[in-house]
Amino acid sequence: MPVEVGIPADAEALRGLPHRIEVPDIRGEMLRLRPASLDDLPVLDDLDAFFNASGITGKGPVAERAIVHEWVRRSVAWSQGSPVDQARFGDPESRRTIAWSILTDSDGGRDADRDDSKAVGGGSDVIGMIFLIDIDGWSRSARIQIVLGRDYRGRGYSRDAMPRVMTYGFASAPVGLGLHRIWVGVPEKNTRSLSVYQSLGFVPSGTARDGLWDAESGKYQDLIVMDTLADEYDPIRSLDAFGMHVIEDNPGVREA
């Protein structure tokens, strides 16, 4: 009688993800992060956050908007302990996601004609969102992505937010997610983002040749895959690279 070989149930549970997650608040020098809500989504349209999406992520603005909305829905569902759709179990597009809204108390970059009635809580504005997506409990891997309003790009907000989210992602549970790998996919023409990720410690790990369609040039372009591992990532060095300071109360900082 053949012996059935499989993964022990306890091993699978050990490498799984919690049924419910509490998305932590995270502070930066220029901003603060709080769990994204469905009510924040219309603000992204007001901010023109999907402008030039094909040049930044390789997706068209309609597709980018749709997937961002889905990411926020998944994050909210996970924080509420909603069950995973078993019909889609194992589908990377249905994996767990954490979404934060990025808020700032600064007036820097705000369009003078913008309606400040959109302000959220205490005069702080939502200026974008940051995500850990495609979270794979078995391989301890996740992808990071940030979406900023058109007027808030190139002002250092990515450099402030990303190292702090990565520190949380790499921190051991229950403080963080206990990730082993965080990765990104960047269109080859997005040299600004490539430079930011390199400063954060990401290294190129592969290229999907002609993996993206560039609507602006009417040509295909390569998708550059970059990643960093838990034993390679240095949260202090990554902040120092951008002139940022450690905030000890943030999740994962003391563990790092």
C-alpha cells in the first residue's frame, strides 16, 4: 500500500497567516499611516492618484484604480476577520493584503484650489496609500507598493513611509508579519523608483522581458523585479540613506 506523503498539518498552520489582523498605525517624520478604509478611496480620485499609472506601475489608470480598490477591500476584510473565499484559495490575486492610508499635517504640495473639506481628522489630509500585497504565509513573502496623489510625488513621502512599513513586515509575529522576503516590480523606464528601491536595499533579481506595455511610447518595456530579504534589510541604514530618523514606538523597530 503506497505511503501518502504530504505536508504535516501543524507545519502548514505554523506557516499560515492569522485569521484576523490588526493593522497598526505607523508614524513618520512627514506623515502618518493608519489603516485604509473604503471611505478613503474617493479621495484618491480627487488627488489624481492614478495619473501616469502605466509609467509608474505598468498598468493603465483604469486597471490600477480597480486593483487598488480591491486591495483596500481585502485589507478591511482581513482586519474584520472575514473568511477567505475557498473557491479562490491559492490564487495569488486573492492573497491577503494590508492597506494603509498616508496622511500628512503639512501643507506642502497641496494645491491651493483643492477642496479642503476633503480633509480627514484633525486637519490631516490623505495623500495616498501604501500596501503590502500578495502576502504569502507559506513562503513569507509580500510585495510592497505605494500610490501617491499627483501633487505629492517626488517630495520624499515614499522615502519616509516605505522603510517603516518594511520594518513592520520583517518583524517577527505577533509584532509584525515575520516576512522573509519583500519584493517589487518596476517598469524599466521608472528610473526614479528604481533608485529609491536600491537605496532601500533592494537588489535586481530578475527581468520579465517586454513584460509591460508602455502606452506613452507605444512600445513594450521590461519589468524589473527587485527584492530584499530579512537578513539583508537594515531599517536604520535605509532611513539614514534618506536623512530620516528612527521612531522607536513604530512596530518592529525595537525587534530590529
